[in-house]
Amino acid sequence: MAHFGWAMSFYLLAGFNLLAGLWLIRTFIRPAHNTPPPRAATPVLARVWRTFSDAWHTPMLGWIMLVEIATLSYLWGSSAWLPAYLIDEKGFSLKQMGAMASLPFIVSIGAKYLGGALLDRMRPQQAPLIFVIGGGATALCVAGLMNSGQTGWIAFFLLAANACWGLQGAAIPTLLQHYARPQAVGSAYGIINGIGNLFSAFIPLLMGWVMAAQGTVSSGFAVLIASQLVTLLAGGVLLGKMRQARALLQRP
């Protein structure tokens, strides 16, 4: 942005994403060599409706959807209001920070990979632990961010909050991979992610109302704390339900 301005930066980012996406598709996606078995002559709309119905019958769909709404609320809320908070209340200069301004985003990407690596070493019914630990830790870090006055502590809590939030990123797709019906995994995630974004898109507006009522930008971040506490509680419920279901399956 320092060299090209806001508008050109977005165009360059879009071009980079396009080129990277095309390269990934060309590198990793290969056409199947085996001839697929012939499908039954079922009408397309009937197949689509059956897949949609199977997705809605995913076990614990409501609780997983609640977690998705809560985790996306942090993304929408922090993306909308964090620059204003750092500039207006803490006196940061995003222009002077330069490339350092992207550090929270980079940390969250690394944390998502770490979360995925941890999930690969956990049993499926233990996956909600990521929500319990990550949600609680993110809420504590946001509270620390709101109440910090020193630049070093602000940077620490900001990076820690993004890391703890990023840890949760791979958990929902992992849960759906194990619990949704095989023919409806993608549809189930599409439903959850779509509804999650629909509801969490109102979080910046809710934060703005809180800020207007309290008179400070930092007060609106209490909404993000609440969202992560919801993640913690919903993750605890999912953990209990999945352990209970596993115990029932293991009974003779």
C-alpha cells in the first residue's frame, strides 16, 4: 500500500490469488483414470435434493453450526474494527508498520496448519477440545488486548489471539469429514459455512452499537470475547455428545 495505494494493492492481491489458484489446480488436481460406474437414471433435481437432505441430517449439525458462527464472528469483527482500534485508541500507524501489519494474518495461517496437525493426531471425538481450548484462550487474549496500554503487550495479545483463533480453523471440516454422510460432506460444510457467514456478517454492526453506547472502540471487542465463550461452551457440548455416542457404540 505504501508504494501502490489501496486500490492497486487489492488488484495485485486478486491477481496473485488467481495465479496461485490456477497453479495449485494444475499441480495437484489430476483427472481420474478409472472409468466411474454408471449411475442410476435418477433425475438431477432428485439427486441434488437427496444430497441436500443428507447434509441437513448430519449429526450435531446445530452445535457445529453454532461453533462456525462464533468463530467467523471473530474474523468478521476483528477485520472490520481492529484497524480503527489500533489507530484511534492505541495510536498505531499502519503505514509506518508496513509489512509488519500483515503479521497477525501470517500467524493465524501458521496456527491453522498447527491445528490441522494436532487434529491428525487426535481421535475424531476429541476434536471439540480445539474449540474449548482455542475459544477460551482467544477470549482471554482479546480481554488482555482491550486492557493493555503498552505497545509490546498490545502486539503480544493481538498475535496470541490470532494464533488461538487460527488453531480452530481445521476442526469443523475435520468433524464433518467423520460425521457427515460421505455423499454429503461438501454440502454439509457449504450449509454450515454459508449460514455462519450470514449471521456473523452482522457482528461488525453489533460491535458498532456497543461502541456507540459505551463511547470507546475497545468496548466493542467485548462482543468478540462473547463469541469465543460461545465457541468454548458449544465445543464442550460437542465433546460430551461425541464421547457419549462413542460409549454407546462400544457397549456389548
